[in-house]
Amino acid sequence: MTAAAASAPLLSTAGLSISFGALKVVQSVDFRLDRGARHALIGPNGAGKTTFINLLSGVLRPARGIVCIGNLEVNRLSVEQRVRCGLARTFQISQLFRNLTVFENVSLAVMRRRGVGMSMFRRCSSHAVVTQDAMDIIGTLGLDDEAFQPIRELSYGKQRLVELAIALGLRPRILLLDEPMAGIPIGERGPILDVVAKLDPEIAILIVEHDIDFVFQFASQITVLANGSVLARGTPAEIAADVAVAEMYLGGGSHE
Amino acid sequence: MERSERGADTSGVSAAERFLKGRDGLRAIEALPWLAAIAFPIAFPDCALLGTHVLIMMLFALSLDVIVGYAGIVTLGHAAYFGVGAYTAGLVSARLGWSEPISGLLAAGIAAGAFGLVTGSVLLRYQHLALIMLTLVLSTMVFELANAWADLTGGWDGLMGIQLGPLLGLFEWDLRGLTSYGYALTVLMASFWWLRFLSASPFMQGLRGIRENRARMRAIGTPITFHLLIAFTLSATLAGVAGALFAQANAFITIEVLGFERSAAVLTMLLLGGVGRLYGALAGALVFIVAADWLAKMSPIYWEFGVGLLLVLVVLLYPNGLLGAIERVRAQCRRRSA
């Protein structure tokens, strides 16, 4: 832990800010994610969590501040260039290729990572490594039975697994998970909880999640965002003892 | 659990290979349209002219299928590329005196492709309604340019003096149009089988991904505009080749080749046949032109009403076009027998 913290962070921000009109959605956020990190981002609805993810992944450009991947400042890099730096994300609202099969969904990501996404001179079937990688991921996530079904025919829970499978197809060093369990009933979260818990320990993970029990069990670091600023950060034990966080959640009253 | 994990390594991959073979593999029935196309002029030598027109529009519709069917980009201006190809092939013969047909065809493909590359790099920055309007505006501008430049293009009076040497130095152009038919069929088959091979490639799979979900394609690292630009250039090239065939087969063109009606007709053919499956372009062009020819004989004034009615009925009853309807029936039969 100390060794990892001493080296340069895989992903970091300094003074990151963005406003939508007069609304300051993210305000001077300093943040770092180390190799193998298990970091959770929590906060009430509208705290700016998804906006923060969009700033990290390049969907949005900050008004002020910087985003770095390793030592590289990536403010001006597009979404696809940041992917090539090893950053992958999932979406709170599933972004899937609905008329393609699970296998085809994962294959598209694998083809990009393998650098054959534009290949015109060989058939998909002759890219054996792509097929192998895609089926490995599908097997790991327990989607074998649905591998050749179009996404639109899958249950919502399975679709959320595919959402994750596509990101894993990129074999990222940094993985941003935006509410991977959003919309799945509490009782049916088992499979995706298992997958998230068993992800390669080398990957640096930032997870946005509302399920506090899961967050406290999964994360080693927690950042609490409120009104776009960092309200608190620390280990789960520190966050649990934090007065301001307790006040916000108790004061808000509506959470869970 | 143990068994399924081991299974993922071996049976999973072989299942994926079976799936890819089912998706992309050749079927025996695919020989049928080509055998029919070869047999057609032998059975009906007097209909070779109409047949050639069908083949040319099949190629044009195929070119459109790459961007409309696979990439999901709707354009109302594809005649611009057809027309650039037609005028390139026409002008090298009529104005430069170059009469060798195959080099004229290649020149037309290159000119239309280059035009597609340049215009596409601007057009493809836009999406949806803005893109449709821009394609319409662009093709109208090209049309008006050709109209204003009537000294060169011949305008509405047409480009006179397209003269072609014998094909490959061997086959004279006959009045019944059999040489033209064979020429158009050869070019169509070469283009089709190239696309048919390409349809199984990661490149075309990527286009389907862009059609399905652009945000996710970006999020997995795809340079969307570049990917689309290559597809657009390829499509424009094939449209130009179709236009060149049209100019050469008729030995005459007017600025009608650049007109909006042609853009609309080719899109109608594709929708009629079914988008994103290549064979839909072939079926749509065939049905559209044969129906239009038949209706025009019945009612020279109101035939377009009949074509419109046909399109409305097909789109309402079979949103995936004629081929989509056939696929649905086949799937139902398979389910019933299973």
C-alpha cells in the first residue's frame, strides 16, 4: 500500500472544475488513483459524480484544472485517445450495441485493443485471438449461455454484466465504474458483485455506487462528493466516523 | 462450475467459430441470383437493356448500403457521387477522346472516391437531420454547378459524343446491349463479392457498432469520424463506378444523373429491399425498376403513384424490407419444424 502510494498515481486531477451555466457542478477537485486502488466515489444525487467520471474519461473538458494519466496531462486528449492510455469506463445507463450479440459486443472492444478494429483484409473469424479473448471474458462473467443472443433479448441484470464485459475487453489499467448495479434489485446483485470483487487486483478502480454496504466492504479509499466539492476522503473507517458525512446523509434523510 | 470454466476455453471458442460461420459464411443459395443474372440475357436477349439498367442501379444501391445500412448514416445526396463518376467517364471519352472503357471506369471510381473523401471529411462531422440536409444541399450545389457549366457538361441537352472502343479490345458494343450487360454484370459481381468479403471484416463490424451506439464506440477507443470517412469514400467510389457504367452503357448522359430524384430513387430501392444485408440492395433495385417499367407501360403518367404505394406497403408491413420479410418467414418455418 505504502509502496504504491509513493509511486506516481495512475490517474490524478488537480483543481478540476466545470460549470453548466451558473451551476458549479465540479469544483476544484484534487484526486488520485494508484495502481490496484479500490476507490469509491459516493455522495447524494446531483453531487457531480457522473460529471466527474465524464471529465476523467474525456467526454467533458474541464473549465479549470488538469487530468493526468500517469505523468501525462490528458486535458486535450479525446475519449478514444484516453482509452489508448489504458482508461476504460462503464456507463450508469447501459450503452450497448443492442442488436448485436454478447459475443459481438465484447469482440468490438477486443478488436480495438488488439489494433484490428479497422482491419479490412481479414474476416473476423480469422482473428482467432479476438475470438479467444472475447470468449474468455464471457466465460469469466458467466455469460456463456447468452453469448450468441442479441443484447435486446437479455434480462436487465445480464445487460449490466455485458456493460462491464465490454470495458474488460479493453484490458484497462484504470477502470471507472459508474454505478454498475444501478437498477438491479438488491436480491439480484450477486453475480455482478462477485465479478467486481474478483477483478484483477492490478487494475485501478474508481467506482461510483449508492450501495453503502458494498462500498464499505469493497473500497479501501472513499471520496465523498457534495455539491461538486470533496466533502471528505479517507478509509471506510474514517468516513464512517466523519461528522460532516454523517450529517449530510442523516440531514438528507432520503438515502436508502 | 469447474466444468463450465474448462468449457469456456474450448467449447466456448468453437461455439464462437460456429456463430461467426453462421453469420458470415457462404450459403449455397447465394449462387442463385448470379446464376439467374447470367441466364437472363440468354433467355431474354431483347431485355438486355433493361437488365443492364437494373445491374447498374444494383451497384449504386449496394454503394449506399455501406453507409446507410451498415453505418446508419442517411443521405439524400448520393447521386452527387454517381454523377461525378458518370461525368468523369463521359468527359474522358467525349472531351479528351480517350475511348478505352475500363480505364475510364477506373478514373471515374477514383474521381468519385476523391470527391467522397473531401466532402465526407466535412459532412461526417454532422449527424441526423443536419447531415441529411447537408447531403441534400451538397448534391444540389453539384447539380447546379453542372447546369451552369453546360459548355462542358452539356447540361439538360446532354453530353454528346461518348464513344467507346471495344471492351478489352475484343467485344464490340452491340445494339441489343449484350456486351453492356456482360460488362455491367462483371463489374457488379466483382464489387459485390468484394463487399461480401468485407462484410465479414472487423471494419464492417465496427460500422455496425457505430450505427448501434456511437457513444460506446468512442468509449472503446474508436476514431468515429475517421472510420466513417473510410466507409464513405469506399461508398462514393462504388457509386462513381455505377455512374460510369451508366454513362458508358448509354453512351449519353444529361445532368439528370446528378439529380435529387436519383438520390431519392436509390434510397427507396434500398429501403424496399432491406438495409444492411447487401442482398437487399440487389432485390430492391430489381423490384423497383421492374415495377416502375411495368407500371409506366400501364400508365405513363401515374406510374410513380404505383411505386410509392409499393414502398408504403412494404415499409408498413415489412419494416426490414423484402429480404427482411423473407428472413422472418424462414425463421418462423425453422421454429415450427424445430
